[in-house]
Amino acid sequence: MGEDGENTKINHSFLRDYVTEADVISTVEFNQTGDLLATGDKGGRVVIFQRETESKGESEELGESGEYNVYSTFQSHEPDFDYLKSLEIEEKINKIRWLPQQNAAHFLLSTNDKTIKLWKVSERDKRPEGYNLKDEEGRIKDISTVTSLRVPVLKPTDLMVEVRPRRIFANGHTYHVNSISVNSDGETYLSADDLRVNMWHLDITDRSFNIVDIKPANMEDLTEVITAAEFHPQHCHLFVYSSSKGTLRLCDMRDSALCDKHSKIFEEPEDPGNRSFFSEIISSVSDVKFSHSGRYLLTRDYLTVKVWDLNMEKGPVETYQVHEYLRSKLCSLYENDCIFDKFECVWNSTDSVIMTGAYNSFFRMFDRETGRGVTLEAWRESSKPRAVLRTRRIYTGGRRRRGDVGVDSLDFTKKILHMAWHPAENIIAIAATNNLYIFQDRVNAENM
Amino acid sequence: MFSKGTKRKFSDSDEETSDENLVGARVASSYSLQRQSLLDMSLIKLQLCHMLVEPNLCRSVLIANTVRQIQEEMTHDGSWHMVAEAFCSAGQSPSERLVATEVLCRSREQDAEPKLFSVISYEGCREEEVVADETLCSVSVSDTVSNVCLTGRMGQCWEKSELRGVERDEEVLEDSSLGSGEDDELDTEDEASTESPKTIGQVFGTFEIKNSSPGPDSALEELFSDVDTSYYDLDTMLTGIQSAPKMGPYDLLDSLAPSHSSPSIVSTPNCRSDLNELDHIMEIIVGS
């Protein structure tokens, strides 16, 4: 894999080691064509990158297939305050999801803990000139100076990207929103918090349908929460949600209005040999993604990624160890709260490779055909633009090679939680704290 | 940690047996030490919450489930001792206590979730940074916690005045967890929270005393099979606690570790239970 380019957040590029909390990237998402890449951060801002389309030469192998440059930046959410509970509402963007493009404008949904917003991103490269009543600066003209009438004409100007909020879906959630997912019908989307899943219509902001509610009558009885939810990519009536107990529930909205009763439940029986006090915590699913084909599910729990076949509920069809060497360190990781880190997982465009993040700026890729995994690093010091990423190894015993990293020297503050894979090509976007890395496969276009 | 092979002495077999028992007891107590420290750590995590932002519900639920699991196991091992009388809040009828005890005595296979305690509300919790060293034995709190209100199953909110009565020079853990009444400057930050149970960080509700004998498979049980089980009786165990000054009913952290001696300020709960275990063992060996 080659590295295409490195994009650092703009305002802190001169302070190399100083990371503002607000600049920490909290979500990354490509749009359906892959031309746009959106990132959200803890400060409530969204930065959209656009892929440059002009090719500088005939030969693609020089890596001229477009780089991503900043297209637009806007403040999506502001810090808020819940007066009833006397609690702050963070402006951190939890998720961004693009809508399928229907016209020249692009639409995306962004959400913080409580409120989902629909943004319209449009370009303007013309402006009308020659108004009768206003002058060039927009000031009202003195009527007496107007001697003739003319029709204003559109003149080309510098490209301007406008982002406007089109819908604000507020007050739908009592608990923290962890997922949003656009339905394949193009009209609805779901939003999930810790205890409920709501379905919204994109045009209606004052109403939403509650489709899953796992809140117990007595909060004392609460033992399980919803951790992620997603619509099926093709079937608009199916969606899946994952729980903190490691179960996945596939629900069919045709069954009933309230989908508390699942159609299928995917659960792996616990391995009695590996049982510990942390078994439940590490089984909690932090992310769930349908494959592009719609046939498989990808889940991430603390130590593994698993591939599930929708037709088989009794267990995953594939399990990949992300960082099994951490199993003996679970107590320390529980103590410093790292055990609660929520890693995301992604499919590649052909569903043949899966990827997820780890610690020490490492991320892992697994080839489903060979079953082999590789560890890569997203760290500025060790990679230059256009350098080839070399694989890394964690030393867990046996012969120690140069460059191996010991388990005790892993930096648990450098975690790769958020990532995205281009929908069609082998381009990946990795968020490492406040930096965004975009890596591109250096295969020739003909070979792809 | 401890030597596995003890030197064979040319002495009567009683000493060797007692040595092996000592080793066995140490293994068991090492596990229970770890379990104890995990329990204490979990309770701290639950009780110390950031006030400004709502806590992560998933994290709270997972920690609470871990605590439940530990307490289940400790109950079956017979090492779960609680302050019974203190938990009799006004609204709790004797029949409820009986029901709860029955729940505890049920075997593990029969029920999914024995209600050993109840988590009242996960909302409005604060979180503090807990600085702990590598041994995981000692936990020190970097900040003072405020405004954690622990309520009973009835949803009663403890008056601040009651919590103020908690001994300040108890061990560090307890100090941090029950700082709500003691931290005046932060009281003003959320005036409404003390009235409404939902807005306050709350942890666990009622606890019940397990009066039945300890579980049959417990290693400790074997060790103490010839010991007078009345030792486990609540009255004897709690003499130390009863002599302590008035404390809140949900003084979890203090009551978790069996306290024979008066609690010391600096020593960790693990060291205390360690001492207590060894104390106990020595008493038996020496011959009571």
C-alpha cells in the first residue's frame, strides 16, 4: 500500500505536538462516489475534502489520481446545555453519513449526542451582476441616478462552497446518539442511542418513529445497551443493532411497528476457557457494518473483528484477532478505561478485506481470502508522503526482529478509532487523534 | 510471590499440613485480593462521575455488570458481608428483605440475574480521573468528588446532612465516594440534582445479608470446615463496624472489605483484607 498524502488539520500544523481536544477527529466518512470525504471533530466542526479530478499526465502510475484537498469547513454543532438535567451537551460529532446524491448539491447528516442535522453542500460559481436597484456592493441606489433598465446577468466567479443547515432533528433522544444510518429508500434514516432506535423521514423534523426500545421499566434492571445500528444496504425494511453484551439483532420493520422482538439474533456462545471478569466488557460490540453485498455483517469487539453470515445465527463465520496480546493486560486496560474504547471497522469495496484500528497508531487489515492480517502504522514521524507503508509487528515472544514493538511500549493514548474505506477504490482514510491520513493503493489502474 | 515448595521439616505432619493449607489459603486469598481490588476499582469508577457532561451509559452499565458478577461470586464464596441494619431504609418492609434473601440463596443456574443490588439510575453521573499505580492495589483520587447521592431502592434521596456524618478520616476510597455532603463549593453547581434522584449519580441500592452458609465449593470453606461458623455471623463480623462512628447505609467501599480492626486511613482495602485473612488464619493455626 502506498501513502498518497497526509492531511493535517489546518490550524494546528505549526504546533506539532500540541493537540487541542477540539481538533480530535471523531468520525470519518466517504460519500457514495468517494469524491468527497467528511470528517467531524470534537469541537463540532465538519471538514469536507474533495478529490482532485484533473489528471496531470497520461500515466496513472505516477500517482496522479487525485489528492484530497479541503473543500469546505463549517461548524455543525455548538455546545449546548440541558437545563432540565443541568448537564452540558457535547458538540462532538459522533457520526456523519452522506445521502445519495440526487442533484448538483450534496447532503450529509451529522449528529452529536442529541441532535441530528441535515446539511446541504452546494457550489456556487456564478453570481448575478447588473442589478437595477442595487449597486455592486449591494447598497441601494439613488433612484434618480437610474436612467435605464437592464436585465441582470450571471457572471462566473470564484468557486464558493456554501453549506447550509436544511433540517434539524432535535429532541428525539434522551440518551446519547451513537449511530445514524441512511435507508436505501432514500427517504428515511435511523438514529440510535443507548436505549432506543428512532426512524426519521428526511423531510419531517418534528416527528420520529421509535422502532426499538430496550429501556427497562425500572432502570435498576438495565444490563444491556445499544451500541450501534445500521440499515441493510439493499433491503429497506431490515436493520441491525448491536449490544453491549455482544449480541446482534436483525429486525424486520414489516413485522411490527415496534421492533423490540428481533427477527434474528446473532450471538456467539462464550468460550468457557477464556472466561474472566472482563469477558462481558470485551464482548461488547463497538461497531457493526453490513457488507456491500448485504450478505455479511462485520462487528468489532475489544479484541477481535468478526464476520457473520446473515443466514447463520449461531456464530460468526470468521474471527480475526486484532490484538490478542492485550488479553493478559485487561485489568490495566480496565483501570485506565481503555477497555471501553470503541473501535470502528470497515469493509473494502469488494468485501474481500476488512480493516480496523488498534493502539499505538496501528491499524490492522485482514484479507478474508487468505485469512492473514497485517499491521500498519499511521504516524507522521515514520512516513513521508508517497512512501510505502511498511508493515509493523508486535513482539509477543520468539525471535525478536528489528522494528518489533514490545507490548509494554505501546502507546495507548494513540488509538485509531475512526476510519473509512473508499466505496470503489483502495483508498483509506484513517483518523489518528487530530490528524487525518489518506492512504492509497499504488496498483496500476490497468491491474485493478 | 510465595515459595511453592516448603522445606520439609523433621517435625510432625501437622505443621506440614498447616503449611500447605497456608499456601492454599494464600492462593485463594490472592485471587480474592484481586477480585476485591477489581470490585473496589469498579465501584470508584461508578461513583465518581463528571458532573458537567452526562456519563457514558454503556460504560456505566458494563462496570455495573462487572460489579454484579463479582458480588455474585463473592456471595457464593461466602465472603460477602454487608451491613444489614444500615440498609433497612424506612420504606423497606421485612417481607422484602425475606424475598431478597431468598433470591440470594437461589442457585446460579436457576436465575439469570439475582438481585443482589440494584442500580438505580445511570443518569447524571460524574466521572473523575482515578490515578492508580500498577499494582492496582492502591487507588488515589486526584480530585475531590462532589455531589454523588446514593439512594435506596425506593428512590429516596439521602439528605446531605446524613452523608456529612460520614467519617472523614476513613480510607481514601470511601472519602472520595461519599464526598457529596462534604464538598460545599460544588453543591451550588447543581441545585436541582439533590432533589431529583434521576439527575444524581447513583450506584447501588439495597443489599441483603447472606445468612446462609457459604457455598460448598469454596476453598476457604474447606479450610474452615471445622471452624465455628458462627464466626461468619453478622454480629461478630460487624463489631468493628458498629463501633465506628455513624456512617451512611451505602458505605459500600468500607463495608466491602471485612473490617475486623478499625479502618486505617492510608492502607488500602486490599492490604486490610489481606491482614484480616492472615489474622484469621493465624488464629486458627495457633489454636482458638
